[in-house]
Amino acid sequence: MAKIYLLPQSISVQTLIYEAYSRYGSLTIGGIERLRLKHRLRVVQSLEDGIEKNVIRSVIVDKYMKLEELQELLSLVREELMSQRKSEPDRYDPTQPPYEAYKVDFDLFRILFGGLSPWGKCTQAESLSARLFRLMDRNRDGLLNFRELVQAIGMTATADLTQRLKLLYTLHLPPLLMPAEFESPTHSADGAEVAAEATDFFDSMEQSVASLDMPISVAEEPSVGTLSRSTSLNSQPGDQSWEVQSMGSLRSMIASKDSPLDLKTVPKMSQGHFIALWKTLYDMFPAQPEEQETYHCIASIGTLLLQLGDVGKKFYVEREESEDSLLLAAAQQASSVIERSPDRNGNPSSIASSADPDWSITVEQFLASALTGQAIVDFFSKRTDLMEAMTTLKNRRFNRVHSLSDTPTLNG
């Protein structure tokens, strides 16, 4: 069968132009550009929606927030990151976990913490937010990915009672809170009155404990066990590896379930750190009609914990008195070396300056005592309405035109 070849037809350019204007005269360059933009935005929006679904799917398993709360928080973070108009963010890497797509710095985190967490309403919110940010920043890059952000807000606003109390305890342990920070505290003008009241409150607590008829024999010189225990509570090691290891242990502790084995690994708390913790707790409760009853509850539990620390000190001292005299002599020599050694900041050793280096409490004692106070239980059990809080933050942003980052305070 013979093949039929079609000769190419020729057409003049003038004819093409004439037919184009005749048939498609309504199309303009501006219209074509608008169509391009429209379909480009659809593609970009589709990609953004896909990333958002993956991000939410990767963090909802932690169960700190509901689906609609995660969607609202992610929307708030995205809008704020866009409004800041900083340098171009890193290109999204699909090989990384989805929650790495959105990261917040400390400036944005402290605003979210102050607006969404009940802990962000107290006068020590700035210090708490800084310690919490440092605790959650696992790779130490100065940024929190979306999962770390959700965990930080969730553990202070929506988590169960025990987990919130455990986090509060953790935020007052070294290396998050070093002795130099609470030995020379700085207070804002707004917090001066509260700080003074808290100081008077602890003075009265210590006097009440001192007046108890509790025969406690304290050895004049520390033994090996006492020395190692007080060093772990109060010392400031100079090597960075200690800080990294300690931070890793604290992160594992707050992320783990409350099994007795896990709690046994939590470091003990020194008297100075405990007083700093209790002042924070005192500051967290807002002014309310029943505040006298609330503060009486806090004072009673604080006194109980001070007593427990003294009882524990008595137990360890009596046990150490039976140790070999050679070990005691070695401890005395080591103690003299530590007392002469300044810390890495050039301050005298915290062991030498501590009022009672032998005093300590455990996280089990703290949790068991705190759970006996109804006011404390009610405060740390209440789930924050995050949707309402985020709506308030968004309204503040739109009402002021400029970004949330321009709002001045945590406590507003």
C-alpha cells in the first residue's frame, strides 16, 4: 500500500496575527499574568497544605494539644514568621522530620509563652521562659522546631498535674538554675513587692522549722557521702560536657512516664534551689479573694518539705558517722580544697557559702507533698483554653497592625 505524504501547508504571519486578534482579542498580557499567578498560588498553597498536614500529623501523637489547637498554633506561627520579614528561611528539606519546617526563636517563644501559658503571667515569666527554651532546645541552635514548641507550651498549659509539677521541679535544678542566679536575683519594679513578700514568707518558714522540737545531730565535718552529695547539688562544674549530659538527663526525665524507676534517677534538690522554686510557686498564683487560704496552703507544704529535708539530712549524717576514719580524713581534706576553689564565674564555692549544704529533697517528696495541697492541685490541673488564648494573641496583632514581636511584655 502506497504511503500518502502530506505536504506542509504554509501560512503567512499576517494571517496568523489577524486570526489571533480576531479569535482571542479579549486576552491581554495582564490577564495572562494574573492567570499565571493564580495557578502558581494554587500550587504553592497545595504544597503548604501538604506540609502543614505532615507537621500536625508528626506532633499530634504527643497528645499535648487537640487537632484544632495545633492548626491554630501553626497558623499563628506561620503568620508571625512571615510578618517579621527577616532573612529568607532555610529551604524545606523533605529528608528532615516534618516538624523541622517551622522554627521559632526566643523572642517569638517568650511572646507565645506569655500569651498561652498560665506560667507566663507571673513576674518571673521571663526567667522561666528562658530556662524552658533552653531545656527544649535539644540541638542547641537557638531555635525551637514546631514539636519542641508544642511540648514546651503543652507541658505548662495542658499536661497532666504530675507532669507539670515535675517540669517545675526540673526548671529549678542545675544547670538550668545555677546558685549565682538565685543568690543575687534581679527583680522588676512590678515584681519587687511580690519578691519582698516571698522573702518574708520564707524567713517565717525557716524560723518555724528551726523552732521544731526535732533533735537532729549534724556532724561538724562532712564525710565522703555528704561531700559528694552536696557537690552534685551545688557545684558548678567547669567542663561543658557535664552541662550537656545534665541537660540530656533532665530532658529524658520530663519526657518519661512517671514510673518509680524513672523518678529515682532525678537529681536531688538543694535548699537554695528549693527556696527559689517555692518563690516561683508563690508568684504563680494570681490575686484572688481566697488568696490567704492559698498562701497558707503553700506555706504549710513548704514547711513540710523543709522538715523532710532536715530529716533526710539527719539520716545521712547518722549513716556517715559509722564510716571508716580514713575516709573521713580524706573527705576533710577534699572539703578544704573545695572551699578554697572558686567556681567558673570566679565566685566562692557554693558549698562553702551555702547555709546548709547537707539539706536536700527528692522529686518524690516534692510531688507527694505538693499533691496534698488542694490549691496547688487545682492550679496545675486546670487545662488552659488555648483557642481563646490564641484568638486574643491574633487580635492583639491585627489591632496593632505591626507584629506580635513589637509587643513589649510577657505579663500583658
